[in-house]
Amino acid sequence: MNIHRTPDPIEKLALVGDANRFEPVGDRPQAERKPSAAPLHFVDEPQIPRSAADIRPCITHVSTPQGKKPILKAMMTTACERNCYYCPFRAGRGEMRRVTFKPDEMAKTFHQLEQARLVDGLFLSSGIINGGVTAQDKIIDTVEILRRRYGYQGYIHLKIMPGAEYDQILRAMQLADRVSINLEGPTAQRLDRLAPMKNYYDELLQRLRWAHEIRRQAWAEAPGLIRASIVTQFVVGAVGDTDVELLSLTGNLHRLGGLDRAYFSAFNPVSGTPFENLPPTPAIRERRLYQASYLLRDYGWDVEDLPFEPGGNLRTDTDPKTAWADLHLRERPIDVMRATREELLRVPGIGPVGADAILKARRQGRLSDLSHLRKIGLRGVERAAPYILLDGRRPPQQLSLFGVG
Ligand code: SF4
């Protein structure tokens, strides 16, 4: 007979392990994929932790708006009544031992880890048992305890469950620094093939709209009450989704839906799921999607500007900004002394900071040489060189070893 003793909280966290490591929590999502390799420091605390390996898989060192932090990635339960085809926690998958935390237990465990200086931030998600509203209540109860009983003021990122109520989203946004409402797919049809029990419009998009509305209202009526940013995540490449679909939706949500960031998670097959035999999505596709989404969010690009291939995906052999510049600027380079900020932002190697530095510097004198651009702090001078004019001329470019500019 196989008898399991009841695992303690640290063992339970370890059982959540790195199964949720494809869920990004910080500002540099691609850097978060590996479990933390940083050494952990031990304190004379009888319960926490017994060995470095115990909790390392649950901690990710990530960049957050408050700086780089060790974040505990945890779930209230790894049991779930839903059957999303890509998910290790899906109902009926027999390969894993499920664990469940009570709000008190999760809050206390996090508090002890935080007091031991092992973590400084929490990402809290959950499987769904008895509906999304019940799961959301448990997440919120945990964070209420953390904020009120333990006085924790640090970084918290909460998952909004499919079907959560308006008031739950409001409370989550009052308590957290960031909330995720994961759309998973770019259209209802794609979601249907990824997660047939999730309802795209009602359970997900509607909740995203509420979050946006809550923040807009709070900013108008009680500034400071809501500080949470709003993010979403897509599973990329499992069901034929294209980059143009993903980026069209992302662009719209940035412009009109209050979305602060989209996470793109390249699909990775999980054994024991219906998608176990599908090929993984190459990481480079995810990277190109991030680059393109920054162009939409921070550079004033429209989705129509992005150079998609005929199949609707971006090229993977070069970044989207360079691909666009090769098509449009090689023959008609941009005059650095005359270009608008928007035009400067089209040039590879010139970002918002660089564009502002150029605008400021050229009010004070001529920028007629690549060395002038270096002097004002432009980091991507070599990348920019093929696409600009300085003093009405193309600047000399360094020849590469293979004669390719
Ligand atoms: S609802 Fe969440 S935890 Fe449950 S199967 Fe779907 S993705 Fe996994």
C-alpha cells in the first residue's frame, strides 16, 4: 500500500515546483525561464527552509517595477476542474501529486520566507475548484492576510481567475501591484482549441475590460487607490495562431484596453496532456513577438507597420525593426538633423531615450558625425548607421568580416 504523509508547506511549494515557470511575472519575461540558480542564504529558522533545493524551483529572480527581486511563484492549489490542453495542472492528468494551501497557510509560509530574506515578492495563481469565483476568493483572502496581518508592503502579482466577479477584480487591484488576466489565445476560435472550457468573451475579455474600467475610474476619482498594472499572456504556436493575430489584439489592447504588457509564452508540450506530441514553439518566435509588441507599445507603431511574412508571422532571422528599416530606409535614409521623433524611432539602434537625446542635442548644435551620436549616449550607433544621414551624407560604416553591412 502506498501511503503518503501530509507534506508540509515547503514540501508543497516544492511540489508546485517549476511546473509554472512558463508563467512570467516580471519585466524581462524571457529571462525568467530558468529556475533560480542563485545561492540561497540560510538563517536559524526552525521551519524555513531545510535545504536550498527545497524552494529554489519556486523562486525566480526577476525585474519588477521596483527593481530586481526574488519572487515566490506559488499556487493556492494545483488541482483543477478545467482541462486546458497545454496545462500541467489540467483535470485528469495523473502524473502529478496535487497540493492545496489554505489562505492562512500560504500567507504564513510567504511571511516566513520573506522574514528569512529568501523572497521579496509574490506571484500567486491557482487551479480552479468550485469555479473561478471561489478560487479568486482564496487568492484575495491570502493577500488580505499578508497585507493586513503581516504588514507586507512589497511586490504582489495576482492572477485573475476566469469568471471572477467585478468586486473581486477591484479588490485584487487594490491589493496588488500587477494583475494578470490571461487570454491564452488571440481569438475565441484559437482559445477553443487551447482551452475548451474557457469562455473568451465572457470569462476573459470582459474581465480585462472591467480591470481597465476600474483603473480609469480610480484614477479619475481616487488617485492612488489602484496601483496595479494589467497584463495578459498568450500561449504561442500550439494551435496555428499567427503573429499578426497576436499582435493585432495586443496593439488594440495597448491602445484602447488599458493593457500594460502582453506576455508571450512559446508553447512547450507537457507529457500526459492532449498536446504532448505537438512540437515546441521555437524561442526565437517568442523573442520576435516581444520586440514587435514593444514597437506597438513604446514606439508608436501600428500593427500595419510590422513587416509580416505572407503566412502572417514575423521573420525570425532578424528583428522586426531592422526588417522594416531594410525595406524602407536603406534607399531613403533618415536625416538625423530634420527627422521628427516618430521618424527617429523607426531607425534600428534608436530608442525613446536615444531619440530624445538627439532632439535635445541638435537644438544646441549640428550632429554631423557618428562620434557625435556616441557622445550623446546613443548605444546603437553602428546599428543605426546604414539608415541615417549625417550632414546630408551617409556616415561611413564599419565593414563586417564578411562584407555585409
Ligand atoms: S484553468 Fe488554469 S490551472 Fe486549470 S487547466 Fe486551465 S490553465 Fe491549467
